[in-house]
Amino acid sequence: MRRDVDRVRNLGYTVDAEPGQGGGYALRRGQALPALSLDKEEALAVNLALTGATGHVANAEVVSRALAKIDDILPPAARLKARELRASTDVSRVSTSVDPQVLADCADAARRRRRLRFSYVDRHGALTERWVEPHQVSCRGRVWYLAAYDVAREAWRSFRLDRMADVRVGDWNFHRRADADEALESLREPMPLGAYKHRVVIHAESAAEDAPEYMRWGSSELREIEPGVCEFITGADSPQQASEWLILLPCEFTVIEDSEVRVAVAALGEKLLRAAGSAPSEP
């Protein structure tokens, strides 16, 4: 009984206790336990799920109404945590998988303006330790990012949350920098194609207006070169990764550049043929 009462109190409800014969526990007048009770971690998970669902729902008002209903049944501590998380995040599309604790720590540090330390593997595979002033967590395309000022490098940087590890929220408070607004806006710009190791060029048998939405993301170019055929130009750091997402295209296509990407696509094609029990045809 005491453990159950402690759990209710930890959720933020007031339980009065009266000792002795005829005493007992009573929920304070004016409070009523809802049908659903969530602690902070559960409330965080539900809010993350609904916030991420914004990219799936055409009418964002539906998600807002659902979040408002969940807020109404949350105890005070969990409700505050959920609202703080939403205030510190900017979601525009569906994200890839990310550790909820990493996301929560980044959002919390940005809200409280606490410096953040973490291990980071960059796009070239280099592992470094970072000490940053976090400003905003956002989801662009299918990836979660942290926009922050890198203290050691004295420069603004954008970090992918799925490449972070050992995230620690520090006790050091920082003041918002004068150039924060301009820097955050520039960090939203897509990465230039020249920053990638490999230039990927394909000719797809599709009109430009019929091309999938993911062929229109920031770091890419899409143009129709003849009726029913468009040229798609993008970049990749790994030919293998490029081949894996190229096979998801719903139309026929030809890889024009670069040679390493063409080799990776051919190797993946042979692997799929073997998996289907077929041998590649002789040239």
C-alpha cells in the first residue's frame, strides 16, 4: 500500500495520510485520478510519438488536439516535461530512429541553456569529443539535428543526433549569442553537393513532376531533360549506401556518375539475383 501511495505521489498528486485507528490515505479534495496515468518517461515517449507523427498527418491540428488531451490527463510534473520538450523541438518531417534519451537530453540542454558534452562520429567516420552550447533540436528530411555553437572550434555547427554517444548535460549555463538567429538560419541550409565524396547522377524514366518527394530534398538537383526522363543529381559519402537507396526508386533508371557508385549498384544487383536464386546473365 505504501509503495502504491508513493508512486501516486511521485506522479505529482497529493495524498493525505492520517495515522491511527480510523485513519488511512485519501486523495486530496479537488483531485481525481484519470483513467490513464503516465510518469515522466512514459509521457516523453507518447509526446515523441505524436510529435513525430506530424509528418504523417496532413492536418497538424489533429496532432495538436491529441497532445492537448494527453496534457489534460498528465500530472503536473509530467505535463511540464512534455511541454518543455515540444517547445525545444522543431519537427517538419518524419525522422529516422534516434535514442529518445539523446533527444531528451539535447532538448533539455537547449531549453535550460546548459552546455552539452558528447562523443561524435562525423560523416567521414572520425570520432571526436564535442563541448557545445545547444540552441535548437530539429528534424529535417528524415534526420534529427542539433544546432549548436562548438566552444572548442569557435564556430556554429549542426550535429546529427544518431551520431552522438555519451551525451552529458553540464552545469555550465551560457548566454544566447548575438549572432544566434543568423547562425541558426544558415544551419538550416542544405549541405552543398561538393561536400560529398561522391557525385551521384542518374537518368530516371519519370517526368520531374511525378518523381518521388525524396528526390526533391535540399542537397539535390532534379530537372527534366526530355519528355518522360529526368536527371537527378545528388551526393553520397558511401557508394554502398547510395546503391541501397537508389534501388528504392519506383522507376527504371541509369547510373551516369560516378564509376564507384555504378560498381556498387552492379554488386548489389548481383547479390539480389543470387538471393533470388538467379545467376547474372553473361555479357
